[in-house]
Amino acid sequence: MKNLKNMKRLKPRRIANKIMSRLLKGNDLIILLGARQVGKTSIMHLLMNRLLQREKIKKNRVFYFDLEDMNLLEVVNRGVEEFIAFLEASGADLKGRCFVFLDEIQYMENPSNFLKILVDHHKEISLVVSGSSSFSIKTKFKDSLAGRKRIFEIYPLDFGEFIEFKDRKELAGFWNTGNWEKARFFEGDFLRYFEEYVIFGGLPRVSLLPTREEKIEYLKDVVNSYIKKDIKDLFRIDNPYAFNRTIKLLALHAGNSINFANLTTICGISRHTFERYLFILENSFILKLITPFYSNKIKEVAKMPKLYFMDTGIRNIITGDLNSLEGRRDSGSLVENSVFLMLLTGKGPLDEIYYWRTKAGAEMDFVLKGEGERLQGYEVKYRPFKEAKITRSTRSYINKYSPDLTCICTKNFYQDEINMDLMGFSGLNNKSKLVFLPAFFLSKGNIFCHCKS
């Protein structure tokens, strides 16, 4: 249990507001899921600070436990009665509402039963728990808490948060609201921060480290301690060499579709083992797969998934390349990976991200399918533009699906309110829009607003 007096000043995270709203509404169990070092513990401390300072909850009603501490883990594994006795011995006032934060619950032997009893029989306790393995937690939870838990997935910083962590609140404000008229005067700053974001990723601690050497050292430690050790131990991987080789190969293929036959041959493992490794890495929040969007299986790709890493810094440290974007052969796929992460953090709860490709070679990097069959397409072209021009692939996609929005993600070119008739389109629905935005300027404030009726 940590002393709340010694908590350091914490940087804000947008998702903390959503979690706090849910926490204050009722007694649902709140679960924070995400990879190590994405900020789950810091978010817990943010919530505790707000409870103490804004909500004026007394200190003897707010408790935090790190279950990596073997002594604390032993207490919770003994059962609810022992834990309640421990709370009371620690000074908890259980006569009123208490807020208990349990960090890294995947280490518990039976978290499902433990938390179910607390939720069912101790209404005075509001629980917030965190975990670093989606699969481990889901399998241990089974269905016993159906309808009584709320899961929040915690991702690395989005680009707006990254800028805020750099104490450039004015730039973050332009980004959040989509105010290009003001943001354009700071294009150089945005590009500089965006390159750092793409190369070193969005882990909160990395963004705060002052030197390149410190960032690299920290990322190496995360890869070695979490991916190569914790995940290996948690999932009982018996061939670490093949697992690590697979991780590196997948990192080199980030932004590309997966050819299972080719990759399994290169790795020297069976397809079953390869798919198991993919499953483990996706459920440990290291990478994410997206599937094709299609309406015609004969002409369009329908099966082969694409993969993206959940943090580009982690991806780059695995490949051993943290050079600047200029001159890199993989600069396009790296920026594409960052655009994917922006879409992932900005999309609505019912939105799904796909990619589109025809067997003739036409492609749209991302298709966002929302409520009411709304479609948005995103094509990453990270280079300077002098005027609004689109590729044959983009034209093919727009003609086939008449999406509500098509966005070309450029290096620094901005243009919206484009006349679709002048671009050579006819017969589209009246709501179909085409915009060109710098990749660094993708945010909920300037993208998703284009799709409003």
C-alpha cells in the first residue's frame, strides 16, 4: 500500500475523466486493461488524487495495493475475509463508501471469485483494478461478473497528450479543437514533435525523458522485462528463441498484411505455434490485427489481416532502428502505424477499423465503419503536396463505396471543403467529403466532425 502523501505530480490523461465519471456513478467493478508502462498506475493515482482533492473523500477511505508485492498478493489470495481484516487493520473506515485500487490483478490465483464476492457482499467498497494481460484476466474472470464490470482499455499517449506532456498546452489545444488557422503558424514544432512521437512512441515515461540515450535505454528495458520475460513466463512459452524471433519478424512487418505460410517458414515454426504467438502478443497489448473490409470476395481481399504495433517506440527498439524518418525505408509504414493509433484512440465505442484492398492492387490504408453504416477512409501519403491530388486507388475506393469522409494524411498539406465534382466525381451521396490533413493533425476535433450530419 502506498502513502498517498508521497504521490508525485501527475500529468493529466483524458480517459481519466471517463473513468472518474463511471466510478462516481455506481458500484460497477472498473477494470483498466493495457500493456505495462502505458500509464495504468498513474491513472489510478490521478483518480485517487481527484477523490481526495475534488470529492473531499477522507484518506482512510482511499487505498491502493500493488499486487506485484508478494506480501500483498498473499493477503488477497487468502480470500475476501482476510482482505477486509487487512483493510481494517490499515485504518480503513468501512462504515462509509471506500475506494480500493488493486494494481496488476493477473497475478491473483482467482480474481473472479474474489472480486465477485466483494462486489456482491461489500457494497461499501468501490473497486478499480488493473491488468496487463487481457487473455489472463478474461479466462480467470469467466462470466461471473457479466453486466457488473466496466472495462477501459488504456493505450499509450495519443499525439495530443504527447504534446501536453511536453508542456505545450497551446499546441495541444489547437490539435484537440482542430484549429488549423492557428496551428499552421507552428507547423515546424508540430513536425518536430510528431517525428519524436513516431520514432520513440507514446509511452508516458519515454515522452518525459530528456535525451535520446535515456529513451532508448528505457525502451530496451521495457522490451526485455515485459515482452521477453513477463509475457514469456505468464504464457509458459517453452521456446523463447522462436518467440523472440517471431516478435522481431512481426515488428519488421508492421503495417503490412500477414502471409502466414511465408512467415511461419521464416520463423521455422508451425502455423499453430505462430497463431498462438500472435494471440499472446495481441492479448498482451503489444500489437493489433485488423481485417479487410470487403463486399465482393471475388474482387476484394477478404481474409489476410494487417498488423500494427501498439507503440511505435517498442516496434523500433525491437527492429533496432531509431533513426529519423528522413531516409528510412520504412518511414511510410511507421507513420501509417501512428495514424492507426490515432484512429484507435479517437474512434467511438461502436466503430471498427479495417483496411481495403482489391486483388487488382487498389488500396485504402484504413476504413472506419461507424454506426448506421457510416464509412470513413484514410490514406497515408506522408510527403509534401502542392495541390489536392488523389491516386487511382483512392478514386477507386470513393467510386465504389461513396464514403462519408475520405482523408488523405499528408506531411504538412491542409485543404478541406474540396469540391468533389471538380475532382471528377459524380453520382456520389451529398455527404461524401474529401479532406487533406497533415498526419500530425488527426484528432477527434478535426476528423470526426467532418462526418456529422
